[in-house]
Amino acid sequence: MHKEEKIIGIDIGGTKVHIGIVQAGKVLKESKFSTSANASKTQILGKITRGIEQLIQPDVIGIGIGVPGLVDEKLGIVHNVQNIPNWSKVYLKDHLQSYFEKPVYITNDANIFVAGIKKYGAGKKYNNLVGITLGTGFGAGIIIDNTIYSGQYSSAGEYGGIPYLDKTLEDYCGGKFFQQKLGISGKEVMALAEKGNAKALDIFQQYGHHVGNAIKIILYSISPQAIFLGGSIAKGYKYFKEAMEESIKDFPFKVITESLVIERVHMKNTAILGSAAIFQMRLKKDELLKSFI
């Protein structure tokens, strides 16, 4: 494949859809539109199709998509999307491939996050890495030996569901934590922390401790060379970094933690770039498999 080829990247969220044309690691054109939690499958599918139509060009070679839910990657069936209850068992790949007559690859949104970092960001030099999204939830995309590991239904890396203390990791490492502690969003807590509010700073210290514990679980299960943090809460990294690092110190295998790289991601359009990167990775894999047949 040639690096100059154009790819449509799509990030489907629970409240909005972001579409862009990617070429050589840059987003050339893009569009965003909101989605309603009560919208039907047909309505949302129609909006996505029209959004692609507005951007697509004759030299676009295909479409890569990330969704926050379970995906049958082989068949391209979206089994659910968070916050859109009507969007279940959607044959998204079949619809878009037949409509635009171009190949389509779909995966979980955490996978496109780490794929973008690997292909176009600070993850290029690592063979084994994890991208963690700290936002409403707590999820991770996994790359092992330079290849995305998705598991069944693109669900590998759903660490947020692991039982932790009296609830789950997501309750302590996602946006819920701030709501439970102060009754306000992580963004609002961050604004208070920026003003030096002692209570907000203390909450971030607690948060960092829990994120550190989550990272230790990832180290036990995957032991990556690098972990990259993204999502809305990662913007407050400086407020929880020290507590997170302190929490990780009691991990028993010092040779691992001493070489481990943990960074906050500063890339723009990571999801769109990651969707294009997923397309490239999957197409390359399919072409390689065909060469053996």
C-alpha cells in the first residue's frame, strides 16, 4: 500500500459522529454531526451515509470505523453502541461496502485510539503497547507484536468491567468517580484544580491511585513496553500523575516498571487517524492472507 492513498476515517460515538479524509497522516477534510439516543438504526445509518457522501472522493480506497461497543469484525456487524440502545446488530460493513463499493473495516473505539498512536504518533517505536481512554468509561486498546489484539467481538481490553474494591475499575477510573465524590463532572473538578482548590486536588490524587492500580493489572496481564493515556480526564494528567506513579511503585517486577513508558497523548484527531490506521492494518493483513492461498 502507498502512504499517499486516501482513506475515510469514522469515529462513531454515543452522541456524535466524526468523519474525515486521511492522507499521509493528515486529516484533509472533516465533518461532525450529533446523534440522538432515541434515533432509529435507519436514521443514524442514513446520517452516516450522507456524511460520507459529502466528503468521499474518487481516489479514496476505503473506509475505517471505530464504535464504542461490541463488533463482529469479520462480518462487520455492530452489536451495540453505548448510549444508543436502538443501534444493535447493525450490518454496517455490508451496507457501506455495497453502497460505496469500497472495502470497510470496523472495530472498537479503544482499538482505533491505540492504532492512531501506533501508526501516526508516539507509539511508532514500540512493538507492544496499550492505549487507555480515560473518559466516561475506562477502556484499552492493545497492540501485541505490532498487531491489534481485539479478542472476540472486539472486546479485548475492557478492563473497566473488572471487579475492584466495592464496584468496578470503571467506577474508580472513569468519569463516575468524580460524580460520586463531588457530584460534578471530571471537567468541572479539573477547573477547580486549576484554581488550586484543595478538595479537587485531593480527589485527583485519589483518582491517580486507582489508575495506578488499573495499570498494574494491565502489567500483569499484558506487560507492554508503553502505555498511552487519552480521553477527557487525561487532560488533567499533571494532577494525578504523581499519585499514579506512586501507586505503581509496589508492582513486584521492578525490571518492568523501570523500563515502562507512560505518556499522555497530545495528538489531534486521534480517532479519525486511528480509523484510517485500522483500515491500513486490516487491509494489509487480508492481502497477506490472500498471498498464501
